Amino acid sequence: MILTFTQLVPEPEPDLEDYVRAKLARLETVITIKSAHVTLLQSPCHFPFRATVHLEVPGPDLRADELGHTQMAALDSAFANLKEQSSLCHAG
């Protein structure tokens, strides 16, 4: 899997890339991921952070765009959304 991880925030956290890789590894137990494009940015709205994730997978790509009060909360929300989507894609 190819990962593109971009942090467009004033104070990027270097450990977040490892966190994202771990989240992706958990998703890969459910669905094959060809590539992942993850962007974390400072949001201009009332939630400080926004995480956008685009996963290239067999079939329709999966996308999530979530907000959170912390960088990790935004990522957690996005990956929870993707987990739900991947479960629906593989439901019998």
C-alpha cells in the first residue's frame, strides 16, 4: 500500500504518521487498500481540525471527511467512518 500523509497544521505531530499506518493496517484486515491519501488540516470552522481520507480499494473508492477538536480525534472519526463503509461493502 502506498501512503500519502500530509499535515497542513501549524505544529505537525511526527508520530501521527505511525498512528495513521496502524489505523490503515487494521482496515486492511477487512479490505485491500491499494493506496491511501490522508490530509490533516487546521479547519476554519468551530472544530479546530479536519481529516480527509481517500482510499483506493477494489471497487468503489472509500472517502471520509471528518472534524475533531484534536488532530487525533479528527483522524479517529475519519477512520471510524471508513471502517463502517468497508463493512457495508463486504456485507453479504
